[in-house]
Amino acid sequence: MDVDAVVCVPDETVDDLVQALKKAGFSCTEEERATFAIDGWLRVRFRGRHADLTLGQTPFDESAIRRRRRAKLFGTEVWVVSAEDLILYKLVAHRYKDLGDAETIATRMRGQLDLAYLRHWAGEIAKGTGKFEVPGKLEELIELRGE
């Protein structure tokens, strides 16, 4: 199990965030730390597990944060993204495991997903990042699930 998190901090405090994580027992390589503010992504490790952090700097991140909701996880209340936003994050990552996760979410949420929202942001993500595979993969998921 891993954790994926979007963190929203001003650019000038990214190093402070990394230092606070290290102080709490998380670790990352110096190269990972150095590129965090540039590429907006950092993997930190803690007790044999890892967490992937993304700086919430894109219009899509802002939308996902606005749509988040509270949920209980192991007895603790946490913020979680919508199923649609999680599917989009998984499609952006585009790793085999993430694509499988996106399919599982789409299956569980069949008939409940906001397809217009998904299609809008898939297109925007493709334009903004050059990840032109995202809309196509989304359509495959929609077709596969019979939406």
C-alpha cells in the first residue's frame, strides 16, 4: 500500500516542507529533493512504505482539491479526491498498476461517474502536459465499462 497526496504550498516553502518530512522520519534522495520544486513530484519513504507527493499547481489539481471530500481512513478523518479525479490522476501516471486501478474504480463506480467532467479534464490534461494518451485511455475505460 502506498499513499498519493497533493500538497499545496507556496514555491518558496517547498524546501521547508521537505525538511519537515525528513524531521518526521521520511526520507528521499538529494536528487529527488532537488527536482521536487521543478517537476512537482516527490517520492518519500517511511518504514518500508512510500508516499508520492505532487505539488498542486495545475488547474486540474485546483479542481480536484475543490471537489475533495472527507472520509474516515483507519479511524482518522482525511481528505480524499473524487472517483473521477482519482481516475484522471491514475491515467496521467499511466503505469500498468495505475491503469488497472483506474479500471477498478470505473467498474465500482459504473453509472455514477461524471463523464462530462472526466472528458473535459482528460482533454485539458492532454493539452497542458502533452500526455495525449489520457483522453484515449479514458474512452477505452468508458467503453469497457459500458457507460
